[in-house]
Amino acid sequence: MKNTFIYLISILLVGLAACTEDFNKDVAPPQSNEQEMAKSASVQLVAGSDLASPLVLGDLDEEALINVIKVSQAPAAVTEGATLSFVLEILPIHLYDDIWPTKTSVISTPIPSVTVGNGASVTVRDLDKILKTMFGKAPNPNSVMFNIITTVYIHIGTSTIKTEANHVGPITASVIPVEASATLYVPGNHQGWNPATAPQLYSENSDFVYDGFLWLDGEYKFTSAPDWDHDNYGVTAYDKLDPTGGNLKADPGFYHLKADLNTLTYQQTLTEWGIIGDATPKGWDASTPMTYDKALNEWVVTAPLEGGKEFKFRANDSWDINFGGTPEKLELNGGNIKIERSNVYTIKLRLSNGLFNSFQLIENLPD
């Protein structure tokens, strides 16, 4: 009996040994300890060494790296054997009445970065591109401020932990100055989405502020060149111009259109045109309406005009938008137009932009 008991125990031990060998030989040991340690890790960040003073990107090489974030404090367990990588976002802060941050408009945009040691750097070129996308092309450091928010990825062994870090900023920066083009193209549904044949807005002072008149019919965009290969602007949910924005929209009509690439804003004003003045049938009290000829892109009216007196063109029975000057050089807020002699005239108004605005007076002479 005693021998039988010992024999059964021996079989049981052999069986347990066999089970351990068959089922556990290819199973890796658990790796939970390091992961638990990393989950509780956190870091404290401060502005990088290159942000000690306002950035003037035009004074720097476009490929140079700007140190924007560095780790000022981290647990020893993290810094020993850990690798940090950063994902950066820029948040613009628009100042109103010199009060910050009580009145802000915030939009977040990712920015490419390079991890260098215990910090993150961005190239001058990438930072300039994003700042221009957010704020326009005016190289004015006082017009914008932004925060940099970082997400830090901590790599320890085979574990990767993401930890949110505090905001860093505000920082001031100015973009690299660029030469302004005199024209801005407006392709869209009104002309078949072909920038090469699109109507153009004009910047009289070459200051990235563009102005013009055109017929719109649905969606459209702005392009800096007569193609799709350069800067193209749509509109964001914040009603700001943006290269990644959706199409702008307008009901069918003849519009006064303005675009300011310094502030990334635009205005579209639907217009109806008329003539007004003591030379016209209604004097200076009311406009005599004109009719738009879409095929010829001109406003037309036939009316008696009184010699020795004057008139002007104005939109929407208001003086907000009015034209005067000479037939070859018609200007916004220009001088009154004098009529030499009384007769019935056909008056044609052709509006495009500051280079091509004109009018024509056709006197109805007897046969």
C-alpha cells in the first residue's frame, strides 16, 4: 500500500513537469511592470531657447531649426532610458482691445517637428508656411500671438505612453516678407473653374488687398496665379480665407468683391447700379436705375441728361460705393462727370477692377 502511494505521487510530478514543458515553453513572460510605470509619467515643458525674443523669420535661413519646446522637469524613471517625441500644434490668439485672453479666437493646426534631445524644433520654412496660412502675409509681429501645445510620446522599452503637456506661450512672430502680386484670380462656377480665364481683382498698392467687380453664380475660390499650382484660398467655418478651406458661395448677381490676404478676410457685396446727379432725371435725390447685360458684362441705361451739369455712378442707392472720373479712368469716389450739352444718351458702365473700370457716353444724334 505504501509503495503504491509513492508510485502515484511520482506519476503526478512527472505529469506536472510534462504539462509545464508542453504549454509554457513558447510563452513570453509578462511585460506589465514597465508599462504601468510609464502610464504614471509626466513632464513639464517650457518655451525653447529660440523663443526668448520675438521671432523675425525673414532674418533667418528657411532651413534653420527653431527650438520651440524643451523638457524642464521629468521624473528620473522617465528620463533614464526614455525617448521623447513631440507632436506640436499652434493656436493663434487674436488680440482685441489689448485684452488677452478674455477675447480670443482659437484655431488649432498641426506643425511638423523634429525631436532634438529633450526638446522639439521646427524649421523656419514650416513655421512661416503655417503662420501665413493662419494670419496672412503681412510681416507684422504685433498683429498675432500664438500658443504651442505639445503632446509628448514617452517610449520606454516596448511601451509608448502619450501624455498631455501644458501650453507654452504666448509667443510673437512675423512671417517672411514676400512680394505681392498685383492681381488675384477668381475662378468658379461663374466661368467654368478655369483660373487661366478667371476675372481678376486688383491690388492698387501691391499690399495684398484686392478689389474688383464681377458676376458670381454659386461657388468660387481665389488663386494667386492663373492656375491651381500656387496659393489657392477657400473659406473656413470661422469665415476666414484658408488654402484648405471650402469653396466660397454667392447667389447669382453682380458683386463688389474684396480680399485681404494680410488678415485672410473677404467681403462680397451684391450690387445694383444707377446714375445720379443734377444732370439726371431724378437729380441728386435718387438714382436712375441701370440694367445689367450679362453677355457684354456692362450696365446700361438710356436717359436724358442736362448739359452743363454733372452725374456719377453709384450702387444700391447709396454712397458707400460710387464712381466718378473720366471715361478712360473711372475711379472709386472719383470726381463728378460733366455733361457738355443736353440730349438723350445711352450710358454704358463697365466694371472689372482698378485697371479696367470705364464708361461710355453715346449721344443719340438725329438720323
